[in-house]
Amino acid sequence: MRRRFAAALILACLPASCAPPEGVTFLGRHALALEDPRAGGFSGLELDATGTRLVAVSDRGALLEARLHREGGRIAGLSAVRLSDLPGLPGAGARAPDAEGLARLGERLWISYEGRARVARHRGDTLPRPAAFAAWPENRGPEALAVDGAGRLYTLPEAAEGGAFPLYRFAEGRWRRIGRLPRDGGFVPVGADFDDAGRLYVLERAFVGLGFRSRVRRVRPGDGPLDPETVLPATAPGRHGNLEGLAVWRDGGGRLRLTMIADDNFLAVQRSEIVDYALP
């Protein structure tokens, strides 16, 4: 049984050869091979407007900062790499574990945590924690975190409620549920980001036995029901690693770019990589 599981996991980590859907351009992947024991498990991602200044957070409590170098729009390497530990929390030891989502508001970073579901500012205070957060299962909390153009934070848990994932917005000092993202096909939300038009992109992941599948849906948060549009249809099992972090930005040619980072769970058979797509 153990050998069969190991074989399935290895197959799950081999890139599949299928092409992206028409109109969506796969621009490539870049393996993260950093000589630091903390370099792995990256689950949250932020890029600046140029797509070159990277910040990523690890679920074991490390913060990665680096510059991305691109050639012909494709990632060619990293420089100015810096890894640091997130500050410890009471009872959490020297590091703050279970960090999942990442969002930038000005020069401030906000991080969502799963173990004890919460959102906190990097080296700052934790936001008020509503009863709904406490009710989420320990490993199904707020993985996706994003901030809109008005500076408001949004999060979704991995835990569905009545066939949909609740979308929460933090404004006026409290979290409020503003919508529900319909669940479809066994996917769960793991990353999120806004574009420059105020649309929210949600990275979703599914594990199908022989690999991870990823897709991205887009919604426009408002007072009415969420009507998701699929902009990156589900990838084939194993085409990418365990993609969990998403950054949306616009390149010099005006194309929207989806940059994603994979959580390798600190396992040699999984991939730590950055993946780039361009939307039509």
C-alpha cells in the first residue's frame, strides 16, 4: 500500500503535457531552489505592479522577499533573496505556523492563518476574530486573502457552508459575510487577488488521486450574488505543483497576468515553483 501511494504521489508531481485552453497563454515555470532549510511550503504570494518584486509566506512561518528577473516576459531567475521568520505568537513558539494567505496594503503585509483561524498584520495586531472563524475546522480556515482598491481585506475559508464558500470582507472594524462562492467540482479556494478593475480572482485546488488540479475563477464582489467566471479552466492532474498563492498584475503590453506559487509541503517528491499565465 505504501509503495502504491508513493508511486501515485510521484506521478502527481510530474508535469503533464496538455496545452492551456485557447486564449490563455502558459508562459512557463521557474523552480525555487534556495539553499535555506526554511525555503519551502510557500502558500501566499504578492507581486508589485511590475511583476518583479516578490513576497511569499511559508506555512511554517518564513517570509521570502526577492526580485524576479524576466526575459521575454518569462521568469529567468531571482536576486536580492531574503528569508526571515515571522514573529512568534503567544503559545506558538519562536515562529508563527499555519501562515497561508498574504495581502499587501501600502507597505504593510497582512497574513491569514489556518490553525487558529485569524488575519493579522505582519509585526502588528490581529484583527477581531468573529465566531464564524472559530467554527471552521482547524485545517480548513482562511487560506485565501486579498485587498481591494479601497484597502478592504477579503478572505475565504477552505470549508464550504451549504455548498458554497463564504466570502468575508473586513470594513469598519469588523468582518462581514458579503457573498458565497458556489462550490463546483471538488475544488477549494487557496489563494486570491484583485485586478486593477476591482475584480476578485480566486485560485482553487483539487487533489484527484494522481495529482493536483488548479483553476482560477473571477467574481466582482458586491451586494448581490456572486456570479463566477472561469478564466483559467482546470489544469490536468500533475501539470503543476500544489499551487496555493496567486498574484494578479498587468504587464507592459496590457495583458493580465496570473502568477502562482506552489506549496511543496517540504516533500522531495513535490515541486516548489512559480508558474506564469497570461489571459487574453
